[in-house]
Amino acid sequence: MDLTELQQRLESERSITLAIHVRPSSPRTGWRGMLADGSLKIDVAQVPERGKVNGELIRFLAEEFKVSLHCVEILRGFSARMKVVQVRLG
């Protein structure tokens, strides 16, 4: 599944839940691909301390899906590399 498909799903369903594997301390924030289990892999250009990775992940997803920051919520995995994130339309 690519970003276009995810955006279309978001528009039709108004909300999507994503399983995301983050790789902190990367040179830049961006899509890395999809794992065999269907979860998305995202590089995050922040160090894993005091919620910096979570903040950057939320910023990145909000920008990619063209929604405001409050429309992106981490549901599970606040301090783990594997996170469940909900993106919804305003």
C-alpha cells in the first residue's frame, strides 16, 4: 500500500489506524517502506528522548496526510519503536 492509497482510504473512511515501526536518529524523516506484517516503516530524524520522536512522527504524518497536528494521535507504543497511530480528518 502506498501513500496515495492511504490518503484515499482516509478520505473515504474519515479515519485510519496505522501500525508504524519507527527508526529514530535517522538522517532525515521519511517513508522507509512496508514490513512483511503490513506495518509501515518510517525513519525519524530525532533522538529517542522526552517524546521527540513522537512529536516528529506526528508532525510528519500530519504534513503527509495534509491534516492538522491534533488529527494525528499515537494510540499505543509511546515509548516503543512499534506504534499504533490514528489519523483522522478534521
